[in-house]
Amino acid sequence: MRKQKSGRIVNIASVGGRIAIPFHSGYHVTKFASEGLSESIQYELDPFGIKVILVEPGAVGSSFWKNMKQQRRKVLAKIHLM
């Protein structure tokens, strides 16, 4: 990209990189880091004609929370058996 003096880097983060909710710190730390990295490298790469795009999707319909709850129950059950 530097050689051709153009290009695009697309990073996928989340709205979770802008706002945080309790008990999801592991998730949010990665999203905030993606935000910071993207913002920082956009300034570094601009002189080379390279653009940085950050996509921040919000909530989508999925079974994510249901699966999280099921997995949490399994983990807690294993902990209590120890």
C-alpha cells in the first residue's frame, strides 16, 4: 500500500468500543483497543495515502446472550463441583 500510495484498512470493532456495560470488561477492552489503534494509525498512514476505516456495528439479532447464559451456567456448575 505504501508503494502504490493508496489503500484501505478496514477494522471491525463494535459500539462496545464507545460505551461499556458492567461485567463485560474483557469484551470492552478489546473494542476500545481497536478504536484506539484505528484512530492512531489513521494519522500515521495518511501521509502514505492509506485510509483507515472503522466499522462499529451495534446490537444485532442473535442467540449471543442466550448462549452466554447457558455457558455461564456450565462454568459455574463445574466450579461448584471442584
